[in-house]
Amino acid sequence: MNRWILLLFFCGFIETLAAQSQEAKEWFDKGLKSYTARKTDEAATAFLKATEKDSTYADAWFKLGQINEVARKEALALQYYTKAIHFKPDDPALRQAHTYIGTRALRTGDYEKARPLFEFALKNTPPGSLIIKQLSRQLETCQFALAAKSKKINIKTADMGNVVNFSSNQYFPVLTADNETLIFTARSESGDENLYFSTLANNQWSKPQSISASINTAANEGTCSISADGRTLVFTSCDARDSFGSCDLYIARKTGNDWSTPENMGMSINTREWESQPSLSNDGTVLFFSSRRHGGFGEKDIWMSEFMNNQWTPAVNLGGLVNTARDEVSPFIHANGHTLFFASDGHIGMGGFDLYLTERKANGFTNPENLGYPLNNHLDQAALFIASDGKKGYYSTDNQRSTRLVEFEIPDELSRKFSRVNYVKGLVKDATTEKTIDADIELIDLKTNSLVTRLKADKQTGDFTAVLPNGSHFGLFVSRLGYFSKSLSFDFSEKTEADGKQITVMLVPVRKEVNIVLNNLFFDSGKATLKPESFAELDKLLQLLQQNAGLMVEISGHTDNIGKDTDNQALSEKRAMAVVAYLTAQGVAATRLKAVGYGEARPLMPNDTDENRRQNRRIEMKIL
């Protein structure tokens, strides 16, 4: 008896469900008619009635999702699409719901949730559909991001503090090569952008100050770049009187403590379109920037111009390996001169704008490499700056209330991807008066006898900063008309770390009976054959003799005290004669030259350390 009662009850329940489903179907059909007639409010009401009659009605939930997607009511669209998929998880007709939910999950960085949704949508989308390309890219982004997260880089960021972060919004930080001057953009509450600088002393950053009244104006100035010595500034100004377009690039130069009046960089750089986010090479001769100008690969591309023959060359596009059909922005050329960092939403990454690096080679740029997680995540990343010594990185972070500058230690995983550089910060003085003077400075790669960079000491202060990459042997030549050139040697052939040096260069006026050490003449141990690294120094000496036809000079060789006195005497003579032979072969009259060897008789330093003995092994020049 009990079994019959249960059976009758169950049959009645099934009949009730069938009735409810039929009523739900009627409401659904009403909703479809209203939806077709574009009466979305009526349609939504009908579809909701259908779900009230049958809470498992996936098609009704799906249509509610579509209505709210069009109305941009994201929370409701997600809720309804999720219900539709729950009740019909394998229905190909619901691929739009999978795509919508997957796209929102991707935007929040929930790659684990997004990937199967995109896989389903892609599998069930007809071939040739316009959305195939989008789905394929979104799925590739998920796969890349999950792989990147599995290889997480250890990075700990630190806020730069309230002294530097003095405004509600500051961004686009850059530093000089000595890491002692920080320049950045700050925006006021009224929206005015200006450039500010802070200096480092006793490991503390000073209160930011306006960079200059001649640079900051009522227009917006920002997104700047500075040369290694801090004396050439390129920045963006928008809506200025002499601009070609909405935002143009301007240049200013510093003498002493004063900045010149900025100049528009001209038609080789600026167009009627948007130009911004400049990055200047350490010597101020190569400029990278982002532009929306015509002739590129996408919306915003990275372009490059070089300063040659006292003018900027017409900007050229960096090409299709770097630039994409989307946006490439915020380029940053490291002080090493060949590693370019930039942000892009066109290359496959973790969603939004990611940070990449590419290397500049003789035949172009290498395929960009994503910097990995967590430097990159589902949010937009841009405006990365890495110090010349490769020890710290700087960028800005956004929250709902403000934008603040942060710094972080460069992890080994990133450090291995680019070469660091050293710097020499110098002061040039007259050796007689000890007053500061300006001078011409050349950095030459002694291994190739090629010019690396040419710069000038400040006219007022005598200051200069030269960047020296690792991996070679360099000669630094400081010269001024009427003075003996001063040469310095820096061998970084085997060096991987980076550090800075501070020197004072005393230039000696040209006069008789002055001994000048020629620091960049090199011989193998115990031999008198000039090595190729010596040619740069020899050519500087040749130039002096050619410019001063009446000069008579003595070339003297000196050794340390290792070995027999007689052997050292003979070696010093042979080395002096080798220098004279080079000069006479270049056309200098033999009657103007005298070769002398002093052996170990005239040491500059006690022969008690390797470094002192190195200084004693030398070639000198004296005016007779």
C-alpha cells in the first residue's frame, strides 16, 4: 500500500513539473518576441518569469545574460551567464557566456578559471568566425600567464616614502647615471603636470623641487628623460604654443645650475600626431619615443632618432619585431646603450600592458622578451627605469587614491638579461691654478680603437660623467686647446659588476720640462712591441705633435724593480724607441723626437704592491 501511495505522489509531482516547464516555456517565448522587437525591459521581465517557473531554464538565464551584457551591467551578466553554464555546461550554443565570463576572469588575473572557458568557446565557435582570433589570443594569454606564474621572480618593492611621494600622483621616474638625481612627473589636484627633481644625500632623498621655471609652465610638462651626466633633458609638453600637435617633445640643456629655455625638437621628431614618453641614451645622442604618427605598425609605435651633424635625423620606426598592430609605449634605453625596455599590449603577455626587453644589434632589434611575473600581471605595467649599475629598478604603482613611486632590488633572474655599466664622474681643473675648466672628453674602446662616446665637461663647473660598459678596455681622453691631453685607462674586460668612480683630472698647460704619463700604452710582459690597445693614445700624441709643429719631445721608458737592472734598462729603452718608431712612421721628423730609457731608476711609487709596480711601468712624454 505504501509503495502505491509513493508512486501516485511521484507521478503527480512529475505532472506538476511538466506544467511548470510548459508555463516557463510560454514566458520564454514571450521574452523572445519582446527581445526581437527590441523591447529589452519587457524581455527581461519575461525571461525572469520563466526562471521563476523553472530555475533550471538555462536558455532563459542565457538571454538574461545577453540583455545585461548589452546594458553593460557586468555583475548581473556574470550572474546570469554563470547560471546558464551551470545548467547546460556542454551546450555549444552558450559559447558567448563562456567567452564573457572568461574575459572578465582574464581581466582580474584568474587565469585558471579563464582558460577552460576559452577552450570551450574556441572549440565550439564556427571556423571563419571573427571572434576566433580574439579567443585564440585570450587562450594564449592564459597559457603564457600560467607558465609565467609557475616561474615567479622574487621581487620585493618598497615605497619611496612620503618625502618623494609628495603629491597625490607622481610617475615616470628617471635617474642620472650616478643614481644621485631623481626626476619625475607630478600632477597637481587641478590636473597640471610638471617635472620635479630630488637628490640623494646620506642615503636620503631630498624634498622634491620644481626642475626649473623655464621648463615648468602653465602647460603640461612630463614624461622626461635625462642624459647620464644630467645636463640634457628631453620631455613632453602638451598644448604648448609652438607645438606641432597635441603633445610634442622638447629639449633643454643645463650649464652650471641653470637650464636653457626648452626648444621644440622639430619636424624630424614631432608631427601633428601624439609624441611622448622619450628615452635618451646616456650620451644624449640617440632618442627613443612613442608616437601615434602615420607609417607605423599599430596605434602607438616606438620610433628612434639620432643626433648627427648637429641635428636630429628623421625618426625611424623600430620595425615589426618590436612594434605590433596594437600599442607600444614608454620605451627606456638602459645606460648600456643596447638594452631597450618598453611596454606593449600587442605582444603576448599576461593581459593589458606588459613590460618587455629587446637588444639593439647591428642589424636591428631582437625578438622582445617578456620580463615575467610579478613584474607583469593582469594590470597595466609601464614606465620602468633600471639604474645604470643594474642594482635597482623604479616605477609607479596605481591605486584608487593615488599614484606613487616605488623601487625594488633587481633580482638575479632579471639581472642576467642585460649588462650593467660603470660610470666615471669627473672634475676637470687647471693643474697650475686649480680652477675648474671645461674640456672635451672622448671614450675610446682600446680593443677596437673605436669611439664609444664624445662629451664635454660643464663650462662653469668642469663636471662630467662618462658611462663605461662592461666587457672591454677603455681609454678616457680629456683634452683642451693649450693643454696636454690627459689619458686614463679602465679595463672592464672581465668585469660583470658595476660601480662608480670619482676622479679629478688636472690638465697641465703646454710648456717645457713637464712630464706627462701616457696611461694607455701597453706591452706584453718583458716585451717592447706595442699592443693594438695603444693606438688610440699614440694617435692623440701624434695629433699634439701635428698641431704644434715646433715641439721637441722626449719619450722615456720606465720599469718596476722586478728582474735585473740591466734587463730593465734595456727594456725601457726599447719601449721608448717603439713609440718613437710609430711616430716617425706617421710622418713626424725624427729630429723632433728623443727616446730615453730610465729602467727602474725613477719610480713614481714604492715598488711594494702590484698596483704601485703597475704605475711604475710606464711611458712618459716631456717637452724639450
